[in-house]
Amino acid sequence: MDYLEIEDSDFFNFAISYSLLSKKSVKIKIKRSREYKEDYVKMICYLSKNSEYKYDAKTKTLFFNPGVFLGGSFVYNCKDEIYNYIGPLLLLIPFAGTDTKITFKGITNRFHCVEIIKIANFSLLKHFEIQKLDLVVKKTGFFPDGEGEVELNCGPINQIKNVDLTGPSELIKTRAFLISSRLNSTFISEMSEVIKDLLGDLNLKIFTHLRNGKDSGPSPGYQCALFMESIDGIFYIEKDGFDRKPRDVAKDACLGLLNSANKSGLFDEKMYPLLFSFLAISSTDISSVKISRKTDELEIILKYLKIFFNYSCDTTKYNDHLIIKSSGCGYKNINMKLN
């Protein structure tokens, strides 16, 4: 069997999703974090029909043969943060043969806040007219013990449209999402005070979640997630409170958000992998997006997208930002006919 050979990276999970979408087998020599990466592949094999993989311990190479993703209802226990499974999976579930419902169990909050997916990623997907999305955190599970539970639902679509995301980038509102588990209210109160002081004049609203009962796992923890929105775009940051004081966490989050939002473009640079993935599989009409720059992470994603979908884009520099123009491969959902 012929395998595409690609280099390992932090976007391993995206590469596996690309493989399933493109129906191209892939082999990857894993350099680090094998346990977590292999667990994502195990999940994909569980969710799809006839997908299979093997790991050669001698060469440290993983071989993946893609099958078909038909949708349905699933439950999966995650070894890594739940966030790291859902992001790359958002590329697959709109192209299932039927409605998809996946219940993830494990760590909801550590380096990432799983609620950010609904706030930031879902807003991006709606530009591509992927509307039938829902994410519910039924139980918060902080690191290390986890025991959280997240339900992800998505309906199938036939094809995604092209986009024009080059409009005004003026920020119109700021939101804070503060969450704690197995702790008293002092942690959230102290973070709120700092955020009001630093961001209070930026159309700020603060949302808080204190979870101490059956809706919370055994590990105590707290987290600060901030985001700023324009008409079409969004910037965000997440800061975990592990071994840190609440006021320091909130201050770092505020400064980090302002730094991200001061960059040009419509979307936070952390969203570029998902944004360009959808550009690559969108309709063959021209899409245009405004970004701040081509980051090192984006260059890795573009390399992957070229290999799997022959995707390329034209870049034009305007003042402090770049305009990206490209055509997608016109990917269509053939799985709807298989169910």
C-alpha cells in the first residue's frame, strides 16, 4: 500500500483528520507525545468504519489507513485534554453520513478551556455555514484527575461555502469566562476585580461558573478565559491557575489578550490551523481572508494541506496585514449517500 509520508508536529491530529477526509493513507514517524497522538488515532478508528492503524516500535512510525466516517452516537475516554480531540474533529463531523453525537470523558480544563471551542471555533465555522453545532460541558474536570464530560453534536452538510473575511477588524466587545472547581468564590472574585480594572472600558461582561457538586470532577482548579470580538472575528486567551495566584493569572490573561488583539487580521493566530483547513476543503470559488502574518504553525498546516488537498494560496501584503486568496478543493459529503 502507498503511504503519504509526513513529518511529525504538534498538528499530528489534524494530519490524521486530513487523511480520513482525503482517503489517503499516511505514515508518520512520531518524535514525541506518542501516547496522546496514538489515542487520537484510536478514537478516529472507533468513530469511523474500516479505519485502521499500526505502530512500528522499531522505527517509531505510525501507519494509518482511513475508512469512512458515517456519524452516530459515541462515548470516548480521552487520555489527553478533551480540547485536543475536538479541534481537529470539527473538520470531520460535518461530513458524516448522519447526525453525530460524541460524549468525551476526561480533562476539560488544563492548558485549554474546552468552552473556548463553542465561543471561538463555532463562530468561525458559522462563516462557512456550518450551523448545526452544539457543545455542552456536563461536568467540569480539571487536571490531573479529570472525570469531566463534554457532549458534542453536529448535523451533516453537503459542502461548505467560500468566504470573504476581509471586513473591518474593529473590536466591539470583550468577554471574560471564569471557572472554578472545588474551590471557594474568592478565586473568581479576585480575577474579576483585576479584569474589571484592566478591561472595564472595553464593553466588558464577565461570566462565572463555580462548580463544586456533581457537575465537577475531584480535582480543584480555576481558569481564566478572555476573548474580544469584532463583527466577523475573534481573539482569545486561556490561562490556568495551577500553582499561581488568581490576580496574577487574570493580569497575565488581560495583557495576553491585548497583545493578541493588537495584531492585525480578523482572527486569533491560534485559530489559523482550523481556518485554513476549512479554506482548503471549501468550494472552488475564491475565498478571501485577512490575517496578521504567516506564523510558523500556519506554515506547517499549509504544508500538510498541500500534501493532502493540493491547496495553495496567494498572499498580498496591505499595510499591517495580509490578504489571503484561495480556492478550495470543493470537497463534498459522499457519506450522506452511504448511510
